[in-house]
Amino acid sequence: MAEVKPDKTIDARGALCPGPLMELIKAIKEEPVGTVIEVLSSDKGSAKDIPEWVKKAGHELVGVFEKEGYWSIVVKKTK
């Protein structure tokens, strides 16, 4: 599968949980529906916590990709 090109990237590498999730929530509130947001996080917990929040909040998880030393978590705002 080809990776989706995000409209916005949040570089939260180095931030501890729940920092990356809080940055995502802030961006979701600011961006219009349909926006694809990528969160870069070096915190392993984000790879679990962000997808759980996305499901609860009713948005679409595009994917969680393990990169070299960090995670790329891609979310689409659906409402």
C-alpha cells in the first residue's frame, strides 16, 4: 500500500505521552473535515494510545507505520 500524503504533519518526536496525542487533538479541532494529519512520535505508547483515541473519537486511522526510531501515525478527520 502506498503511504498517504498528509495535509499536516505534527513532529512530536521527543515528547512523552500524552504530548503527541494532545497535539493531535489540538490539530483535529483546528483543521477542516477531510484533513489527513500525520503524527511523528518516538514514544512507543503513542502507537497504541493514538489509534485507541481515534476510534473512540470517530475519526479514521489511515495507518501506523514504524520508521527508523519513531512512529508515523496517520489520521483522517471525518467529522
